[in-house]
Amino acid sequence: MPATPDRRTRKRDARRDHLLDLAAEIVDQAGIDGLTMAALATAGDYATASLYTYFSSRSALLAALQQRALLLLHDLAEERLRKWQDALFEDALSQNAQLIAKPQLTDRVASLAMLWAFSDLFLSAPQTHPREFRLQQQLLVNAGAENTTDAADVVPVAMLVLDVPRRLLAAATATGALHAQPLTSNPLEEVLEGSMLRTFAWVLGLNGALMADGLSTGLPTTGSALGDVLTQALLQGWGASREELSAAREVAETLRQQP
């Protein structure tokens, strides 16, 4: 019997996902520059021309790869965020809970602990999701790999990923653990929310710290250690007290052990 439209769509989507898997393997082995339509055709035993039914150009292929990687990292962050919230809520109700022993878990400490936990999650990404994280780093340093239109298609997904730390920063500000950030403007003279500005500074800083691991000269420390220092410095600079940050760090260590 002829394939139904839904079945054809599923088969097409499966082939596209398979091509993206092959493209990610090529990037792993040969970097962004090594990913061409011809290389992908060879890897998948396709005619090069047939690939253009799935991706209109090499730029569109890179954008699709980036979107898929970002969505995976977003889903991971949202899942962990729910688990952290559940753990903190359950522990807040329990008189014998480990998290509220010493010091007592306040809303301010809990909100800072969530920020520490996100920092830990981000800094562990090169080990837990190396392919997706390396792809993001390579695209960041390969200006012009995607054309303007394709790069613009990635922006909403990137903003979705950034919304997780933005919400955590906004929550910490709402509890009073962080000072409010004055409103500022972007280059288009549009008002930029304070927590969004802090999100850009924090996430780009963490990513830059992790890039240090790839320096050919090497450093007497790791990108993860640099990221820890950066997170503490930023949170203190944004108003967190040393005492509450220290307490939050202990809570975050417990959150990191959540299954």
C-alpha cells in the first residue's frame, strides 16, 4: 500500500535525524570546516544533490545541528531544574532533612543554591554531553559559518536555553539574595531586562572559562575551576553575601548528588 502522508513525514524526519547524526560525527572528527555537503553525502552513501531536499545549504545544515544541540541542552537543564525544585521543596517540609540542618535553608539560600547548581551543570557539560557542547563552542568561534537568515533561525532556540539561568537569576533577585540590576539598553536602544543582561554575562563567562581547556599552551588549572571562581565573583558582585553563598554552595553539592 502507498505510504500515508504521516508515514512519509516520519520516514523523512528519521532520515533527516540520521543525517544530523552523521554530520555531528563529521564535526567530531574534522571540525566545522570538515562538514561539507559532499562529506555528508559520502558518509551517508547519498547523492550530494539529494541532501538539498533535507537542508537547503551547508549553512542550513549547521543551523539544524545547532538547534538540535541547543534543544537537548535545554531539555537537560529544565529536567534538572525540576528535580532541584522538588528536592528543595521536599527538604523544606522535612524536619530531619539534610539540606536544612546548618545553616537553615532560607528562600535566599535556596535561590543561590539553584544558581550554584546551574553553574555546576553548565561546567560539567563537556563531560556529560561532549558532542553538543563542543559543537556550540566551535560555532561560537567560527564566525560566518551560518548565513544571517539561518543564524537568525537559531536565535529563538538559544534564547530558550538562556531562559533557564535568566529565571534563576530573576528568582534570586526577587528573594533579595541579589541586588536588582538597573535597566539598560541594547545596541538597538531597546530596554534589556536586568536578569537577561546578567544571564549573558554569566553564560558567556562560563563558556569562555571552559574554552581555556582547549588552549594549546595549557593552564595550571581547569576551565571548571575557573568557572567556579567566576560564578562566585559574579554572584558576590551582584549582591550575594559571603555567608549565604557559602551555605548555598553546600546545598548545591547535595543537589548535584540527586539521581
